[in-house]
Amino acid sequence: MAKDKKKDRDHGKAGKHAADGAPRSPAEVDGGQHHAAKAHGRATQVDTSLPTTRAELMALHAAARARRNAAALDSPAFRAAVIDLERIEIRIAAVDRAADPPLG
């Protein structure tokens, strides 16, 4: 076998994976304050006035997307549709989380 001519290689050490130093559990993330519906440092609230079935929520989501796409960019109608999409998506996530069996 050819001699390794690269002097800067240290074959005695195992490689490190980038995730080795990463937190392992949600409790380790953000000092134990992790929440699935937390974005950009703001905790979100689930709008319970929206329907509870995924099919109804998806219909509302499609209508809100259509309103957003029809509105002029950065107009009040566009912003209102985006806010509606946000509320609907958070409600869909809450419905999906409730349907999943608990871990453990």
C-alpha cells in the first residue's frame, strides 16, 4: 500500500459529526422552553374558533390561498389573507398533533 504523504492527516482520531454537539431533546432546546408552534421567538395561539376537521380546514386554506393570490402584493387584502393562512395552518398543526399518539 502506498505511503500516506499528507502530513496534516491524523488517522488516530475519529471523525466528528456536525450533530454531535447539537441538543438532543426538546428540553435541551431553548432552555426547556421549546414549543412546536413557536416561531421567531413568538409563541403562537391556536384559534379554536376555526373548524376541528382537517377537511374543513383545508377548504378554508384553499380559499385563503385564492384570496392571497388574487390580491395585489402588500395590499391590505393580501396581508389579511396571509394572516388567515397563518391561523389556519396553526390550527391544522394542532389537529394533527392531537391525532398523533403520545410518545413513550
